[in-house]
Amino acid sequence: MWNYSETVMDHYRNPRNAGSIEDADAIGEAGSLSCGDMLKLYLKVDDKGIITDAKFQTFGCGSAVASSSIMTEMIIGKHIDEARKLTNKEIAEALGGLPPEKMHCSVMGHEALEAAIANYYHEDVKPHTDEELVCTCFDITKSFLIEEIKNNNLKTLEDVINYTKAGGACGRCQGKIKEILAEVNSAQKEEKLTKTQMIIKINNIIEKYISPELRKDGGDIELIDVDENKIKVKLTGRCQACNRSKITLTHFVEATLKQHINENIEIIQV
């Protein structure tokens, strides 16, 4: 059984902005009934480009309902170009997190929003027939997988299935997905990141993989500085005075950063 946050349960039980808009200025769809989740998003936009209303219709699980509900709250009142910057990660974070197996629900919300905004601007959406289709069960292209792997720092086949559903049905495309994972992750390892890029990447890993585990015991961690592969951090809360803090830093924090960045990472406690 998955653990859901109170925010997820609230938006599932009391969804905001469910329904449709008859005279919508933009409509976007994502998912399909064949894959078990489908979302239709309606937007009302004023002459200044402000989203004045947003409603959704969804067929799917509680996470899909909750993701759609909170997304509409996040975009109402924003300029449509600002709403375009919203990411699936921000949707999941606003819900207090989603189980890995349900992250694809936030991705579906983001896709529907992108489709609606493209519809508003009368932009042509490149048809799948012009792209390399990797997962035929869920109609997922190589370019989409590469984008999701990069944006969400996906490392394993299981990660890809959780975020996109690709490879989660018949399984015939799993070999191809592993090849794409290897290509993307290899290219990222070869990239020479600037200090700012490194800080952003480390903070993302801390927020996604490290802090949630430390918070379970009343602690947390703060990134202080980055000097090449030397990462300076400060433990906070209960972790700060814990007699196992060195073990936590070496066997958990450092090991996690090595896994997601490179093997030369060294953690320094300040």
C-alpha cells in the first residue's frame, strides 16, 4: 500500500475545479484510456494572457485526480507564459510528494498543460509518426523519454516506468529504454558542469532522495558550498547531534550523491 500525503488525500476526496468550460480558450489532453489514465484540461484566458479559470476531467487513480486538482490551483491567476514554466516536479512537490510508482500522474498533468498552452497559441504539436516510437503500448517517443530522464534525473528502468509508464506493459521496449538511459546518463557524466549547475543538481538530489529520509527522524541537511567534487554540507535538526552522523554522511549522503553525480564526490561536514 502506498503512503499518500494529507494534501494528496484532500485533493482526491475534494477535487478543486473538476468539470469543463464550454467556451474555453484552450483545451489540452494527455494520456489515454488504453493506458488507464486520461486527462482533459480546459483554460479560460483573458485579453492580458491571465488564466482566469481552469477545469479538468480525468479518468484515473487518486493520484491523477489530486495532481490535476492542485495543478489547476497553481495556474489560475498566472500569465499563461508563466504557467508554461510549471514542471511535473513542482506539481508533485505541491502535493507533498507522490510515491515513485505514481509520479507519472504529475507528468500527465504537465503534458495536458503543455498541450493546452500549445492549443492557445495555435502551435503545431509534432505528431508521433515523425518521431522514433519506443513504447507502442503507451505511445511514448524517444525524445519524450530523453526529456523526462534529464528533467527528473532518472537512473533506472524502474524510474522510467514510474514516471512515464514506458516499459510497464508488455515489456518488449525495456531493452531499448535501458539503452536510452545509458546514452543520456553517459552524456551527462561527461558534461563539465559549472558551479551553479552543480549546486542546482545537488540541491535537486538532496530534496528528492536525501532530505525526505532524514526528515523521517526529525533531521535534515543543508548544502553550504561546492568546490569541484568537495561538497560542504551541514546537518540540522536531530541529525546534527546524532552520534551516527558520520555514518549517515558517508554511507547515505555521500553514497547517494556518488550514485547520481560521480564516484569522486567527497562530503565535508561543516
